[in-house]
Amino acid sequence: MADRTSGILLHISSLPSPYGIGTLGKAAYAFADFLAAAGQTYWQVLPMGPTSYGDSPYQSFSSFAGNPYFIDLELLAQDGLLTPDELPEELEGERYVDFGRLYETRYTILRKAFNRGWKRDKGKVNAFAASRTWLHDHALFMALKDHFDNKSWLEWPDEDIRLREEGAMKHYAALLQEEMQFHIYLQYLFFRQWDALRQYAHSLGVQIIGDIPIYVALDSADVWSEPAFFQLDERNIPTEVAGVPPDYFSADGQLWGNPLYDYEKMAADGYRWWIRRMSGAARLYDVVRIDHFRGFESYWAVPYGDKTAAGGRWRKGPGMDLVRLLIEQSGHMKIIAEDLGFLTPEVHELLAQSGLPGMKVLEFAFDPREPSNYLPHTYPTHCVCYVGTHDNETVMEWRAGAAQEDVAFAEKYLGLHEAEGFHWGMIRGGQSSVAELFIAQMQDYLGLGPEGRMNKPGTAKGNWRWRLLPGEIGPELTERIYQMTWMYGRCKRRP
């Protein structure tokens, strides 16, 4: 990313597809067209895995699988896997995803596609499955969850399959064979559509930035299938879980609840789990943002069962031993280090040793009481500037809720004025910075307020639901984004 470039953050679920959630069909191709016309080099998305309770892409049933909700139904109909009358009622114009409705209806439709396509596509599916070592365990895990009323694998009533005893594994694989085939076929459909979309984006000069959460969900095929690599007891119950310590914003800290890695066992195995994970990411993305990078230096470990994160402790992470390996294994894929949060000198040293670009967030910059390394004049060139991330307020929400002196400092520092528009001035501040890559959320280009927020950390309801509406991106907006991007040297001038 040595050249000056820019991109837009919009998750697949936020596309204005017609059936209640963004998918990999027509709306995705139109968004890629828009990015190219607006002079953007990157499309940033959130983790692409199937989501569990709470609908967070950061709590997925698998680190390797794709989200079946993103499979485009109209493309399935074009392929003869659905009939036109089997498509659901169009829901264009709905601002928010209704995950409950999707859960009740979408898999019924996808099962019709499976019933038509499994025998027809079996040879292609087998070739697809042969190159994905994670797929059998993922399919069995999802089939078992259906079989046990969607309970977490820690609560499955059969202890033998919970602990993956050989006899139980063979028994359930035979018993649930058709359900496993269904989940394998869903992954075949997802990756076929994703690969086609990514190839199209590449033809326009647009690359994909993805996201790797540093931790995996406890209720996941990752933990159930390879428990030895996590801090679990003899019954595969976690001993400590992930979180962040108490700070200025939270007296109790944040209790994430993800199982922690057993880095000693991972190191003894040559970190092959992480190598597979990076290989899986490289099949999806051109650039990957590693979430919570500081956890490689040291991480907050909370005793399992605690109600808050306050009783945790810092424990040393694998440091450069693992980071160096991730860089070596990334191949064509570039890496961004999400280095936000409580950073010690040791974390700064790890980032420097890695040579990876860190992140700068403009919304964090404007406290006039103390100097900030988020102010653009302090940036190194080798960094990624964001106005705000999916976890932050939109620019207009930030303006409404920030301290008056913070807003006044931003206005003075960036020369913000009403004629330009506050959100456009903040975007200009990032576009004009020396950061080699600049990213803004689509919501901020639209100038949305709190209704456009994607996620409020520490809250469980109402997140991950925001969607772009049909027609919100028009020629005037596209041209304005392009002109600013070109003016600050982040794209080539059109012929």
C-alpha cells in the first residue's frame, strides 16, 4: 500500500439487496461499480462468517466459512436452483436487517436450492470440499447444532460427541449425513458467488479489505474441533476468557467471553492453526485487518464464570514469533494492524518490529487538553487513517455528542464550515493526510447521524443492522467523492 489510495467501509449485509439483507448479487456488483467510478481502490468489509446469537460478525460459528445469508437468491434462480415464485417478498427500502425474520425464513429457501443442486453439482462440490480441510468439521458442527436444538456445544447432552469421541463422531456423521451435505453445499454456493464478485471487483481495479478477529467464538466449530489449541480444562470448559481491563470508559472493563489460545501448544505445533487461518483469509481478501493486534503482545485473561472483566490479569502473548509467521504466510495478502486501545511501549515496539501499518482514527484526535497522535500532522506515512470505524459513532453523531471544546478544536484544526458540511470537512482531513491509505464508512459520506451507526460496543441489541437504501448513492455523490479523492492524489485522473 505504498501508493496513496482510499477506500470505503461497507459490510455485505449493508448492501441494498431486495430480500432483507445485503447479498453477493446485483447490489454488490453495483457497489463495486460505484467504488471504481468514485476513484476508490479498496472495499472494506467486516468478517464474513456465519453469525450466531447477537448477529455479530465478530462472533462466528467458523473462522473459515462464509455467511449463508449473503448467498444471493436471484443468482440461484438464474442458475435453475430456485423458481421465481420461490423468491421471498421483496423488502427494498428497509433501513435495518431483521435477523429474526431471516433466521425463520432464509434456510427454508436455501434448502430448496440444495434439494435441486446437490446431485447436479456433486462433482464440483467434491472438488471444492477437497481443498478445504475445515469443511467436514464445520458441516458436522452445524448439523449437530440443528440436532441439539441450536444449543451451544458446551451444552450438548451427549458428552461423547461434545468431547469428539471416535465412535460418536462416526455415529453422528452417518446419522446427520444429509444435513452435513446441506451445509457443505451452502459453502460451495457462498464461495462460488464470492469468488465471482471478487474477480469482478478486481477487473475494475478494486481490491477487498477483510477482517480477522484475533479471537474466535466459544460456540464455534473452531473450538469444538480443535480444543487442544485453547485454554480449556479436561471437559473442554474454558479456564479463562478474553476481555479488556477497566478504563476511563468502563469501571468493569469489557468481558468478551472468547476462549483464549494455548500459545504454548500452538507454538509446539508450529502455529499451524494460524497458518491455516491466514490461508483461508487469503482466499477471501486482498488485504486483511487483524483486529486487537495488541493481544499478540499481551492479553487480558478473565477467570471463566466472572460477571465482569475487572478480575482479569495481563498475560504475555506470543509476540513477534507469531506475528513474523503471519507476515511470512500472508502471501499476496497485505496486513493492517488494528492497534487501537490501551497501548504500552511494548505494543508500540511490536508494531514497529512488524513493519505493519497501524490505524489512526480522526474521531479520537480532537481533545484540546492533551496532544494526540491521532491528529493528522503527527501521522507517519505508513498508516491507515479512518474517520471512524464500525465501532464508532458516525461523524455527525460524534459532532452532536462530543464535548463542545472537542468539536471547536476540530473545526479550528480542519477549517470546518457549514458551506462544505461538517462530515465532508472531516473526510477532507483524512483524505489530505499523509496516511498511505484513507478509509471512511459509507454512512459518513452520506452524512448520517445515530441512525447510521453499525455497532455500539458493550451493547447486545440493535447492532450490525444498518443498510444502504436504494438510490442513496447517485451521480452527484459519486462525482464529489471522486473529485476529492483525485485532488488529494489517491486515484488517477479519469481519461
